[in-house]
Amino acid sequence: MGRMAFAAAALLSTVAVAPPPGASGCSGCHGATAPPAVLTGRDPGDIVAALDAYRTDARPATVMNHIAKGFSHDETVAIAAWLAAQK
């Protein structure tokens, strides 16, 4: 890899990626920082499984089942991937 390509790759790896729609709302309950501290670095499969379970009422909740129903499975996958990348 040439010096210019290496510099471009290094710069792109440090640029903050904006959260997908809905992800910033997680901080209200899961941490006061952006991204939500409790969820950052978590396995995205675990987050997707939990939100899918909340969405179908397979996992009991007082609030998360209502919130999860507001997202499609694809939106959930995008949010989970973004949270997992925020180590």
C-alpha cells in the first residue's frame, strides 16, 4: 500500500460514523454518553436477538418491547452493528 493510500485509510478509520436513525435515543436509559455506554462494544448478535425478542414479546419488558416495535429488523441490525463498533 502506498503512502497516500495508507494515509487515506488511516484518516477514514478515525472519522466518526454517524449513528443510524434511532441509535442516539438509546442513551436515555442505557448511558448518558453517546454512544450509549452500556451497549457499546456488545456483540451485535446479542443486541439483535434481544431487540427481536422484545419486538415479538418473547422477552418481557415494561418499555423495551414498545421501543423495539418501532424498528424493523434491518434497522435493529444497523443499530446493533453501530453500537458494537463503538468500543
